[in-house]
Amino acid sequence: MNIVLLRESDFEAPGYVLLTDRRAAHILGTIRARVGDELFCGMINGNTGKGLITGVTGESVQLAVHLDSPPPAPLPMNLILAVPRPKMLRRILESATSLGIKSLYLINSWRVEKSFWQSPVLSEESIAKALVSGLEQAGDTMMPEIHQRRFFTGFVKNELPEIASDTRRFVAHPKTSNRFPSNVQEPVTCAVGPEGGFIDLEIETLEEQGFQTAALGKRILRVETTIPFIASRLFSGLF
């Protein structure tokens, strides 16, 4: 936990926070902070700043907080992601959030198993936990927007053009000789398929909407490795 994320319900009075949950346990047990120590704090979807520990009682921590700094700038990238295996999804959500991706669409694909959509990992509560974990890792406060779309063709033809407007458009595709560019200076929309990639018809549908196929090299990577690789390559100047 590199930032203590706060909610309105944590405030006892203006500028004073009382924590009694896992955050307090982490502060006391893992960080081993004590009265008088300062911690990096931030309001979810708000500013960051400092929190001075003013009191410790049992398993609770009281902080005097001053939040006057903006969070890190978001990564200018929309991520379109075919739903991965549930055991990978939480890690991918955490990773994408820590990278600063704020717009993520989970979509269907021919190679996505129907059972994936029934996974509890896709519940609102589970997704929120993964996003918070990613923010805590990165020292960020701005929650990403996660959307679920179960119909590939309808989404790509009806919604994606507006989502991707005024952005460069790429689709990860291991069969192409094109390579992802580096240090891009404009917003990007990137589509990443499931393990095995999008099928040819799906690639053609994306190309009809202005998406250019691109690969990372000769190696075929897991989805959870591909996303940070793509982000760091496209926006090498921001990392």
C-alpha cells in the first residue's frame, strides 16, 4: 500500500479521519507507523496529500489530513479487452489501474468461454477491490471506468467508433509484421484479444473501424504481460 485511500465516510470532522479496517491494520502492522508519523493519503477520485497520525487506539488510527495535490496524470489510452480467464482478470485489472488506464471495456470474443461471464470476479464488488488495489500500488486516486459488453459485433460497430474518436487505433495481433510504435504523442485506443488472439473475422471487423494490427515482436505473450508491455512501449516517454 503506497497510498492510504480515503472515502467521505472515513471523516469524523473536516480534516480528521478515523480508520478501523484493513487500512488501519496495514498502517499499524505492516508499516508499523506510530503517532507523529506522516503517511501519503488521497481521497478516492480526489486530491492527494499528507496524513499525520494523531492517535492510535487498539486497532484504529486517527489522521489529520491535508489533501492539496492532484493525482498522477492518467494514461491517454482506452483499453478494449476480451474477457480473460477469471484467475487472470483480477491481476490484469490491478495492473491496468496501476498503469493509469482509466477507460477499460471488457468485451466478448469467439475464443472467450461463456462461463467466464459468470465468474464472481466480474461482480461490481470484486472489480472495485481490484481497482483499489491497483490505485494503492500506484499512489493514484482516480478510479477507472470499467464497462462490460457481451456482444462483439454490436459493440465494435455501434459504440467503439465514438469511444475511439480522435485517437490512434491499434489491435494486438501476433500474425502481423507491423510493430507497435513507441513514444506516441496522442491518445490511443488499443484492443487486446483473449489467449490465442482475435479470430480473423474479428480482426477484419476492427480494421473496418480504423484499427491497425500491431505486434510486440516474435514472442507471443500472455495477456497479463501484453498490456503493460503495450502501454510502456506506446507511452515510453511517460514512464
